[in-house]
Amino acid sequence: MSQPPQAAPHRVVVVGGGFGGLQAALKLAAMPVELTLVDRRNFHLFQPLAYQVATGALAAAEICFPLRRAFRGRGNVRVLLAEVVDVELDARRVRLRNVVSETALDPLPYDTLIVAGGAQYDYFGHDDWQRHAAELKSLEGALTVRRRILGAFEAAELERDPARQAAYLTFAVVGAGPTGVEMAGQIAEIARSLRPDMRAADPLRSRILLIEMGDRVLATFPPRLSAKAQRSLERLGVTSRLGESVIDVDAGSISVRRPDGATERIESETVVWAAGVVASPLARLLAERAGFGVERAGRLAVEADLSLPGHPEVLALGDMVSLRQPDGSVRALPGLAPVAMQQGRHAARVVADRLDGRPPRPFHYLDKGNLATIGRARAVADVKGVQLSGFLAWATWLIVHLWYLIGFENRLVVLVRWSFSFFGRGRGARLITQAPEPPGD
Amino acid sequence: MSQPPQAAPHRVVVVGGGFGGLQAALKLAAMPVELTLVDRRNFHLFQPLAYQVATGALAAAEICFPLRRAFRGRGNVRVLLAEVVDVELDARRVRLRNVVSETALDPLPYDTLIVAGGAQYDYFGHDDWQRHAAELKSLEGALTVRRRILGAFEAAELERDPARQAAYLTFAVVGAGPTGVEMAGQIAEIARSLRPDMRAADPLRSRILLIEMGDRVLATFPPRLSAKAQRSLERLGVTSRLGESVIDVDAGSISVRRPDGATERIESETVVWAAGVVASPLARLLAERAGFGVERAGRLAVEADLSLPGHPEVLALGDMVSLRQPDGSVRALPGLAPVAMQQGRHAARVVADRLDGRPPRPFHYLDKGNLATIGRARAVADVKGVQLSGFLAWATWLIVHLWYLIGFENRLVVLVRWSFSFFGRGRGARLITQAPEPPGD
């Protein structure tokens, strides 16, 4: 007796294990599909806390979660450590490269493709600035920032030339969005916490400059909270330099154009980049393969249901996309984890609808609010029009971040670390690791 | 009325922040001396747990402790992030290099110099093997091992050529001392824990080879415990290859000479080096400056009170020294943390005696026993003739390591991690970090 022929399971390929891709994959894993999750890295990075790794408050592994672990025992899910080289839209397959052996893999066929490539920092066309101004989008970037910040305090302690010592104690953070504000606040906290540990160089003599092109910090928050955040930063010892744009970064200095048009060269051994982002190159790849161009900040315009125009079987999401509006214009949602997570879950819902023969639904963003922390027990929050600041906002920030941190083990470990750092001002992960950078860097 | 002239405080320089140097410095910090601790790194590494970082069980920062934090608020203690370039015994000063800026520092004068440079792995004169066979003495080495082991499982998952897949799933650990045994056992545990996470390559098909020149594993333990350890390893899936010596290591293979004289080339993408150690180059530097040569394994022969012959104001300790015996022979104590810690405290005592005008006392080693863990809930212990194995030995190992781990915060965090890994077999720190190694590596 022969079994009735079974339909081959629907094959879904998800590219990217960030907030959006992981949410899509977690929801899809419970559905009757054959899922392949592709990422260049073997872990999910909880990027909102990358700045805490960069400042020695948390260890790298404490904000990362092995992707395979999320799908252990799920026989319908495969995780591939690979990089997307190309997408063949007509043949419906993805070309991949093995990132360990650097060889090509067999093309991966799909019935639905979900691309969640994220975004990366944009050096305004000056890619050479990147070697002197590390960023916080990747774990390696955060570790580089950590090595440079801690190394600068160590070098200041050993330096006898006052001008050189001042350059080591000058920290420039570019961009006053939430990441830049958090970073500048944390550098100020490090300087405080290092004070009893240093002898020759007083960390409190540090200059911490927050350089922002716009006219206020945290531009996405209500002006009242921007003003509060700026005052909190000032009390910590951070100087906000508004209306200034970066015109050059090299080894040992950063140059800016001030609002009056004059330029200024600031001697600083440590520059951290937290300014504008640009979409993953996957946005341009998909746009070109579909026969159109990219939008502002390199984003890919997708339909209201997140599908690629003309290719309903391809979905894209997160801060690599903009949404096409009914009037033909495009709308870019903020590059926040909640946007990506909601879109990831929506993409899984689109697949479920398709399997059940329902038409795809448009994506609607539910704005749960905006949070930014400034330093120990200081934060600002804008939740559905309710504006919080100070300790209450900080407690909210803490709970939200612990809650969303993936992995119960990491939540406990981070809670231990934060308790110690709150009550003892310690920084347990204050390591200068990796070999010194190659000459010239 | 003029104050009576105060004697300038006794200046002590301690080189090295490992187990010996840190113990010496902690004890000296409470004495009326002016102390300078010099290390190339800004942290103390709890090296006995480095293999747990190499296998993703713990995060790097969880076994490291910032050196400055140990002396915070102690005005008589300075910590310098620097490397010793030379020691001028007659002028009584140390020449240093700033490791951040790579420039020379002012020579550092001392009244007493304590050198605790430790040891490093010895590739039997084949330094070129090091790039293919990473070691576990340094944090960077442990992170390299972690990247390679986890990367090998990932590459195996993607590989279609059965021979290449087998090479990725072959792990060779060289040296069956405690580190080699622990490492091989942990790789077997990783293979088990990864099984539900992999689809194409079954990690249980891994070959884990423990290559040892001698005729048993854990040669410093009683033969009965060596036999128990070997059986435990076998049950985990580790093959002990005794009486085999390494004759070559290159990218993708390791070659050995078997006891019958035949040679064998083993295809393996991952080789971990845990064989013989050689003393820090500081041993040779001090010996040469004092006008004599080094002993076996590059160790410096010191007097019974740890002083450099002819230079009572210079003390050296840990696994970079051998002790001169009354009969003129030299005795090398095992390269264990307890030896270094006891010698570090002894060195501080010698300084105290000198300040009080007492003659220096000879060092006596108090052997508290020998511990090695093999895998989850398996270990062997030899404590003053009492031989333990199995769960009891493992519990002892656990308590001893948690107890000696520096920093209460780290102890709590490691306890959380170990509880999770014991009850859930998880590995929270399973990250493949750092950029792919440069071509050719």
C-alpha cells in the first residue's frame, strides 16, 4: 500500500540573524516549513548593549547568543555560517560562500526568501576614517573601541609630555543619537571609576566631546528630553558640540567645521563613530536584481507587506528597507530593534498567510516608545507621549533591556554584573585584549 | 622647627601580574613600601580556566581581573602597562617600553626587584608550528582555539567532501598534562552538546586525539589515577595516543612518529598545543646579566630564598625559576599556580624581613595536591596521598577553582554559567569572534 504523495515542505531561507531575522526564524521554526537561517556570524548580537562591551561593563559573550542554540532539536531548521554572494530572483535561489573555508557553496533554493541584512555605519564616503574611528555595530567594533579607550587611559598614565597626555585623555564621540549619548556618558563613568586606580594621569581631567551636526542631542526625542539629556551629560563631564560636522579623522586627531564656519583640529587619540548609518549592501543587490535603485541611506523600497516589488516571494525588513506608501512616496522607519523585531514577526505571518491561501497583510508599526540611558541611574524615556527622565526612566531602560536580552543565562549574568557596577562602580570586563593593532593603525 | 628627615620608602618593583607576581604585590601593598607592578597586560588571567574560554563555556572577562582594581585607592602602588626591555643589576633599575605607544619609558629604579615572568609553551624549536597549533597560556591563544574549534564544526556542517569533513571533525591535542586532558575532554563535551544543533555533520563522528610522548596521561599523578583518567576520556570519545611524538604540524595536518618508529600524517584542521613549557625570556635575561646560564627548560636557578645568586635584592619566582639545593643541584618545582602563589607571598616576606633587619628565610613548598578535570562531573585528585576520582574529585575541583578565582563578581558569574552548563549542557560563550585570520594562517 503506497502512501499518498506528500507535498514537499515550503522552503524558507532567512538571511541575517539580527533582531528581524531571528524573530522571523523563531516564528517560522514552529511552522510546517523547511527553514534555513544564513548568517556570517554564529551568534545573535544584542547590539543595544554593544556600547557596554566597548566600555568594559559587560563581557562580549554576555550580549551574544549562539544562533544554533535557538533552534536546537528543531529538525526543520538549518543554520548556515555563510555569506550571501548573489540572489537569483528568477531561479529562486541564493548563492552563498562558506565564511570559514572561503569557498562557494551549492546555490540554496527557496520558495520564500526573507532578507534581514541590517545596516552599518556610514563614514560619509570617507572609508579611510574607519580605521581611526571604530564603530559599535559589530562585536569586533565594540572590542576595538574597548581596547582603544582603556589603552588611552593606560598610555596617559605613562606619558610625561602634557600635550600628548591631553590627547590620550581626549575622547571624541561622533553622533549624538542614543548610541553616541550612551557611549559618551559611559566614557565619563569610566573616567570616574578609574580615578582611584590611576596615579600620574587624573582621569577626571579627560575631555569627552560629543560631536553632533544637528542642533540638539537625541534628535528623535522630544526637545524637552534632549535638553535634559544634554544637562545630564554636562554634569557627567561631557561637552556637547552641536552644529559641528566632521571634516577629517586621522591617527591622533579629528577635525570639525564649527557653526561659524571656522575649522578646528582636536588632538584626540580615541574617536568613536556613532553617526549616520547606511543599509546593508544586500539592499542594493536586491534592488538591482529586481531592476530598480535604492532609496535614501541605501535602503530598499518594499511594498506594504514587506515584499520586493514584483517578487511577492521575497521579503525584506529592518533598517535596510523603506516602506512604499499608497501615495507612491517611501517612508523610512527608525533603525531600532523593535521595528526589526515587529517586521520579522510580520514576515513570518506573511508566509503563514501564503501557506493558508490568505492574501498578505500590510505591516503596521506599533511604536512602544523611545529610551536612552546617559549614565549611572540617568536616562530619558518617551513612551507614547509620556516623558520620563532620571531614575524612573533608567529603571525602565534596565528592565526593558534585561527582558529583551536573549537567553535566561545571559540575563542572570548581566544582572550580576550590573548590580556590582551599580553598587561598586566596578567594571569587571575591563580588558585590553587582542594583540596591538598592526603598524599604521 | 624642622621635621626629622624621613627615610625614603623602600622601592619595590614587581614584574608580572600572574599568580606569583600578584600575590607578592598584594602582600607588599599593605607594607610601608613604594610598589610598582609592571605587566604587559592590564589584567590577571586565571590561566587554569583558559581552556574553558577556548571551548565556549566561559567568557574571556569571566576569568580575568583588571590589575588596577586590585590596588584601587592604594596610594603606594602604581601599575604600569609596560614590557621589560632590560635589567641593569648594578644601577638597580629596569628599562621599560610602553606597550601602547611602543616607546621607551624612563628607567625605573628599585631597591628590591621581584621578577615573576612565568612560562610559555615550547614548540620544541619549531616556532612555525605555533600558527597552526594554538596554545592556552594566553587569553588570545584561548580565543584563537575557540574560533578554530567552533569554526571547524561549522565548516564540517557545510562541507560535502567526506574526507574534508572528516579533517574538520578531527581534533588533535598535543600533550596529556592537566591542560591537554581538560581540553580533550571539553572538545568531546562540545561535540555532544552541539549534536542537537547540527544537521549535516554529526559532531559525534568527531575524532579527538590526545597525543602524548610519554606512556600515560597525567604523568604527574599516581599511575592509578592516570589509568582512571584515560578510561574516562575513552568513555567521552577521546583516543589517547601514547608514546607518539609530533614531527610536523602544518595547515590541515599533524604528523607523528609512533612507538614502532613508523610515521603517520593525520588530516586535522584543529591542533591545540598543550605540550612542554619553557621559562619566560626574562629568566635568560637575568641569568645573563648576573653572568651565568639558564637551567633545563630555560629556567633561572635561584637561591633557597628565591634571590638571584650574588644579588640578594633581586628575587625571581614561579615557573621561570629552579631552586638551588644545598648539594649544588637544582630542583624544578611543577609549573602550578600554588607554587607561584606561595613563592610570591614568600618574596614579599623576604622584603619584610629585610626591612626589619632579619636574615632571609628559605622557601618551602607546601604541596596541597593535584587536580585535573576530565569532563562534566569527572575529575581526578591526588591530595596528600588521598586519591579521589569521579564526582567527588570533580566537586573538589569546582570548589577550589571558584574559591581561587579572583573577584567575587567573577565567582558569581562563573557559578551561574557552570550551573547552566551542568543542568542544561549549554555553552553560553560559544562565539566565533574576530575577523577571519589573515590568509596563510
